[in-house]
Amino acid sequence: MTPKVEIVDVHKSFGHIEVLKGIDLEVHASEVVTLLGPSGSGKSTLLRCINQLETTTKGQIYIDGELQGRIERHGKLHELGPKAIARQRVGTGMVFQQFNLFPHMTALENVVTPQQVVLKRSKGVAQERARAVLTRVGLADRMANYPSQLSGGQQQRVAIARALAMDPSLMLFDEPTSALDPELVGEVLAVIRELAGEGMTMVVVTHEISFARELSDRVIFMDGGCVVESGPPRQVIDTPAEPRTLAFLARHTANETSN
């Protein structure tokens, strides 16, 4: 079976700094893969490479068997143009740490506009889809509100609805709760949990250890731009084999307990 996402020997450098040092990873359809690791370990950069917000320095990324960002001609790889990259990106939804909502648009408008611009949907069709996904994330009564009138958790749920409205087959979450007050984290995690239950393929960067244990089919621990350890949660989180994994989990489990 072709993996949903296949990452082959991916490197990424910014100047002389190598952030990703040869990542190999497969994600299968309906699988939830969680990336754990300290800040600077390359987790967010890897997500950005999957969604072509960053160009890999070396290596290949495939989604549904299609090479991303490049095309092979006469035995050589050539960079795709912006329109071709935009076409490839349509099937992947991404939710960031910051909500990136348009402040001058209502929640409904924030979800409608990308559909019209990218998918060329009519206003009526886009509005119908937007109302459906906003209701799905528990914001049926907040559609006319502007971002400044919403809590952080509500804004992040609008951002998730915006991604879902594009009908993606893959969702990427880059620390979706890190900008939220602790009391608002649960409402966002509940939406992600529901998506997992419905079989959405997801790659999630998070520091929420208990959530990663509950949600993940597989946990990847990264450090220094490398995959240090990979396996089911009961293996990586409960009985880690690598000292770096153990040290990271000890720190963050203690923080979760104290909070």
C-alpha cells in the first residue's frame, strides 16, 4: 500500500545550519503520527517541508505517491512553479501555533474566503461549507464574530474549520495549543480528537504528552534534526529506549503534573 506521506532522506539547511539531517518517515492513511522533541529539534521545519512552505535541501517528499515540489525530466529533478505547488498543497490542511486569521473578517468570512480564492467555489457553496465546519467545531453561535471578539481557543477552532473547509485528506498541526491559556487547551484538543476518531490522517507537533499518548498511533521523538526514536505510544512514551527521549519526557511530564 502506498503511504499517504513518504519522506525519504530529507535534509534542510538554513545557511550553514542544518536543521533536518536525513529524515526517513512514512505516514499511512488514517494514521495519527505525533512528533515530540525539544525546541529546535526540527519538528516544525519538517511539517513546513511537507506542506511546501519550505523547500528541502536534499531528499524527497511524496504525498499519495506524488513527488512534492519537484518533477523528474530526463533523469533530473526540476523545481515546480508556484501554480503547480499550490495545486499540490490543496489536499493538505495546516494549522499553526498562531491562528493567522484576518482581523477585519468575521469567523464565517475567514472560512469562506480561502475556498473562493483557492477552490474557486461560489459564495453560496463556500458559505454552506463554512457553516457546516464551524458548527462541527462548536462555533455555530460565533460565525458573525470577529477574531478580537473570540477567545484564543475559539480562534484556533476557526483556523481548524478554515483548513477543514478545503476538504483536505491530510492535516498537519504545528503545536496548535502552544499559544493558548491552559484552560482553553482542552477545547482545541477535543476537535483534533474527534478528527482522529473519524479517520483523518494527521501529523501533530505537540508538547502535550498525555494527549500524544492517548491520540497517537505512532510517536516520533526528534532531537538535533534527527529521528531518535519511533514507535507506538506505549513504547516511546511509557518505556523509552533512548536517554534523550527519557530526559525530555521526564521534564515535560513533570510540567504537565505541576500544571
